[in-house]
Amino acid sequence: MSPRRRLAWAAAAVATTTWALGPVLWIVALSLKRGDDVTSRRFWPRSWTLDSYRVVFETPLFTRALWNSIGVSLLATGLSVTLASLAA
């Protein structure tokens, strides 16, 4: 493969990765902002805080749903692995 073609592939990979991870980084940055800083046009927060996570994890409705999801996923994974090992 020629160096020019290799460079084009590398540029396409970087562009695709940036396009795919951009929204994820945006959501993470928003989650670290204070309530009054959420509407600012800055990408990264001026002052970082984990208060949003504390509020969410202190909510019983969320923690109950989280444990339910963890339990269901563990049961489904265990069942899938058991059935797949029996079929092998």
C-alpha cells in the first residue's frame, strides 16, 4: 500500500472516530458541569463537579432500576453461556 493511500486511510479513521466519539464526549462534559453552566456555549466546564452523579445515585428509583438491570443482564449472560457450552 502506498504512503498516500495509507495516510488517506488513517485520516478517514481519525475522522470517523472523532465523529463517533464527539457526542459521547459532549454528554460527559455536560454531566460534569454545574447546573448554571449547562447552557453556556463552552464545551468543557469551567468548574468540574460530580454533584449530578451524586443526585442520581441517591435517587431510589434509579438505583432500584440499575440493580434490576444488572440482575437481568447477569442472568441472561449466565443462561447464554450455559446453553452455548452445552451446544458445543
